[in-house]
Amino acid sequence: MQNADDLLGKTREMADKAEKAVSEGFGKFKESETFAKMTDLLGQVGEYVDKKIEEVKEGELPGKVEEFREKAESKAETFLSRAKVFGDKFAKEVDETIDNLKERFSNDKETGDSSSSKK
């Protein structure tokens, strides 16, 4: 049993020494310039991610979508307005053309001339 106790004691010593070496190594690493740069970079990444999350939460993206919707609606209203003006002009021209044709046909019937309808 003595051998088992000695082996267990030596294992504990080795584990303690390994733990001390890791702690000292990590302590030196924490004090290094590399660790400082890495910590700073991770902080910047965290801030960037937080900012983007807040932008979405605060509605910057929905605001952009709303702005796009408003522009599209405005353009659609302009298009519809122009289409209405065109439609009104077109309808007026069609009415005038029909009236002119009616007049020509009625004149042709009265005079018996069919040459004016060929114009």
C-alpha cells in the first residue's frame, strides 16, 4: 500500500507543478501585447455586433423598407396620374374621331357622295 500512496503523492505533486506552470504561463500570456490586442479586437467585434443588433431593433432596416415603400408609392401615383391624363386625351381624341366619322357619313348620306368616306 505504501507504493500506491507514494505513487498517488507523486501524481499530486506533478499535477500541482503542471497547474502552477499553466497558471504562470497563462499569467504571462495575459500580460503580453498579443493578449491585449486580441482582447481589444474581440471587444471591437462585440461592439460591432451589438450595434448591428440595435440597428435592427431600433428599426433602421424597417425604416429603409418604409422609405422604399414610400418612394414606390409616389412613383406609382405619378405613373397613374400620367396614365389618367393620357387616357383622358386618348378618349377625347377617340370621341372626336368618332364624331368626325359620323359627320362624314351623315354628309355622304345627304349628298350621296361616297368619295369623302375614302379619305
